[in-house]
Amino acid sequence: MRKKLSIYIHIPFCVKKCVYCDFLSFGADDPQINRSGAVRKAYVQSICRELLSYKSISKDYIVKTIFIGGGTPSILLPGEIMNILATLRSIFKVDEEAEITIEVNPGTLTAIKAAEYLAAGINRMSIGLQSAHNDELAMLGRIHTYEQFLTSYQTARDAGFRNINVDLISAIPGQTLHSYLDTLERVLKCRPEHISSYSLIVEDGTPLAGDQKLLSKLPDEETDREMYEATGKVLEMSGYKRYEISNYAKPGYECRHNIVYWTMDEYIGIGIGAASFFNGRRYSNTSDIKQYVDTMEEVFEKRSIDEAYRIPELLSIRHIDETVDIDTLMEEYVIFGLRMTRGISAADFYERFGHSLYDVYGDIIRGYVASGHMKDEKGMVCFTRKGIDVSNRILVDFLQDKDK
């Protein structure tokens, strides 16, 4: 019986990098990216080659989810996404009911691209709106307007997409509770199947972190909290169910790929900086695009496809490659699993690790059950509404608990 597998494919190219973004991505003006398109073409070829490197083990797996993220995957030319997925299907068996997602930014989606995505088997689209107010989008350094989002959204619907996520950000510089609620209202009128809303985090090393003028316009902590609480109330009243701290979906439209991460099932990451959790090992690729492309070219000039998997030259693209010990696995299972509203299963914990959930984390679970922050219903341990509102603090306690 084939084992389940998920695949993430990283497309690092953007029209322009946003001021808050700390993801591995390159704007068109980045010196590592030439305007002729040669780097992009070589990178797409390298992605296909990395996929091919898994041929020797692919017969043991069936792919249940695929996620093409970035960056801005929709910046690729027509045909390039199709080529990547055709290569993947030539190596792996993809389940007929697989969830296949692509991220797009408003202003980069065309009718031709949308039709191509559907033809390639993509059945879910995630559109990065962030805000329905153009002044707030400008604060974030976004390249698009709200009007361009509406056009892209309609393009996706007209093409036949019936599973669309809209990404939002709260606590944007200059944002008010009123303007955020207006964004929610406008998005709800579009009736997407899924909505993600994350509070803005100021990451070190980003342009935002060094811009005192922008930082001075950040909403205060109380307003940030009001936005967070309003998100849950407004979306749940509109028929969306919160299934993870920051994710809401219509029934049956939860993002299956993200659930793979939160339940610690196996996944492979393809492309620069992409992380994998596979065969009991965790590894991630180099963030150096030149090293990645050069290594893939060298490997496939020297070896046949069947010889390429885990050979020394290919391993040189791995930035991290380690076996994960059981204590770390148990800790991550709890931390990621508790992000979901359904929580974690004591039975599944024992089946995976051979230890009782309560033997390992009993004191902290019982303490938070007693305080009303958590509950245990028939072996499913999860946050209460009171607990989910302070979940970050509680999750830190779980990290510390193992060392007590």
C-alpha cells in the first residue's frame, strides 16, 4: 500500500518584495535575478530536476496534496507551471482527489494563466489580498490595488476555480478597527471558500523593521487584539468555521496541505529554501539560487535519473539534514497540533511515539484544563475559546515543560 505524501514547490520570484516580507524571495530588481529571464528558466528546469531525483522512491508513495508557493508563482510564464506539474506526475502517482494549490498575487493573474492552471490539475487558488484599502496596501509595499484583486478574483471564478482562499493581514500600519472590519465585509461579499487572517509580525531584517515612520503607525496592542477577536466573530457568523488559529473555511474547504504540516505527516519541499520532513529526517535546501541551479545542472549531466537521489553532489544543496529525535517529534506534534481547533489525539500520540500523552505532558494539560483554557473530550485535547485567545503563551509553556 502506498504511503501518503505531500509536496511543496517554492517559486521565489516576485515583481517587488513587500516591506514586511522575510520569506525567501527576489524582486525583479534583485541583482541575483537578470531581466532576460535566464535565471527563472534555469530555476524552473532545476525544480523539475529535483523532482526527478526522487524517482527511485516514488513508487512507494501517493501524493495527496501539492502546494505551489512563493514568492509569487503566478509570475511564471504560461507553460512553466504546467511543465513543473507534468514532471511531478511523471515521477509520482498523484491521487485523483488531490488538493493542488497555487498562490497568486492580484495583478499577476491572467485568463490564460488561470486556464492553464486548471488544465494542469490545479484546483485551489490562494490570492494574497491582505487589505481592501489601497492606502494600507501601499504601507505594506504591495504592488496591487483592491480593484486589481477584484479583477483577479473574478478571473479565477470565470476560469472555473471553485476553491479559493483569500489572505488577509491585520494590524497594518495606519489600519484601524473600522478599516479592518470593512476589509472583512468586502471579502465576505466575494464569498471565498477559505479566509486566512494573520496579525502582522515585524520581522528583523525587513525594511519595515528599520522604518521608524511606518512602525510609529502600527496599531496598539489593544486594537490588534480587537481585530483578532473581531475576525473570529465576523467570520463565524458568516458561516466560516475556524479550524486553526488563523484559518477559517466553509465546511469541507479546510486547506488539506497545511493540515499535513500541523499533523506532522510526511512532505517534500522542492526549490530553494524548501523544507522536507521525510523518512524520519528533516532537511531543507540551500537559499543560494546559484548553488541550487549549478548543483542540479552538474548532477544531471553526470548521472542518470535513477542514480541522482541522495548522491553527494545533490546532498550539497541541503542546508540542514538531520534525524529528528523522539523528544523533538513529540514536542512539535503537540505545538503544531494544538494550533488546530480539533486539537491532538491521545490515541494517535501513543500510536506514533509509544508514550502516553499524559505521561509526557500531563501536568501542563491538567493545569490548563482546570483553568478553563483547555479541554479533553474523549481523548481529544484542544483549546477552549478562552485558551485559543492566549494560545501563543500556552504553547510556550509546552516548549518549556519538557525540560522541567
